[in-house]
Amino acid sequence: MRSFYHYMMRYRGNKENNDDKKLADWMFEDHSFPKQAKTYDEISSYLEWNIPFTNALSVFDKLYEAYLTEES
């Protein structure tokens, strides 16, 4: 199973500027983001302390669910 960070890189460069792209771009630019993390707790904990925008946690929840579905 690849990391969540690796999964999220598919959203970088999207022509549509939505919250999925916004989160992926922020993850790419944040050098402290846990790039090898695969667990929900590790990533959500990091986002709670370093929230990049108001609804980032709800965007993460949605995308993490998709990540689990595709990576299983």
C-alpha cells in the first residue's frame, strides 16, 4: 500500500482549483508533512495541529476514505 501523500499527488496540477487540489498542493509544499504515513490517526493529528485551511479536515476525511477504497 502506498502512502496517503503519494495517493494525494494525483490531485496536484488539476485544472479545477478545488479543495482536493488545495490540500494536495499544501501537502507537497509542507516539508514537515509525514509523507510516509498511511494511518488515519497519524495524518489527521498532523492536520489538526497544522491546519492549512478551514475545511481541510473534512476534505481529508473524504479523500482518506477514497484512499482506503482504492488501496485495499
